[in-house]
Amino acid sequence: MKASQVSKVFGRVLRDQRLAMDLSQEALALAADVDRTFVSQMERGIRQPTLTTLFKLSAPLKVSASTLMTRTEKLLP
């Protein structure tokens, strides 16, 4: 399994949860104290979050960090 596969699948999970919460990339970025371009890059599979960032993202998304990881794992080939 390539890191790029994991990044792309996580990006899809992140975007799906963000949209389910009716948040813009900017709103999520502000709530999680990260840059909006970083959210965009994660959603496109260009960058990966650190563990700290994963926890920061999970709060405004109203899911646990482990839920985001479980969803990612289930979608991996």
C-alpha cells in the first residue's frame, strides 16, 4: 500500500465528513486552528495530518479521530 493511496482515501473521508457537517474548508480550518490551504491539500491527498492535527480536525467534525481512521481503513484497497 502506498502512502499516496492512504492520503487520497483519508482526504475523501475528511471531505465527506466536512460536507456532512455543512462546513466550508475555511470554517473547518478556523475551528481546527489550521490553514485553509492545508485542509484543501489534505482533501486532495497531497498532504497528511499529524496526530495532533487529526485530533484538532475531529472536534469540529464531531467525530473521534479513531472514527476518521476507521473509515479510511475500510475504504483502502
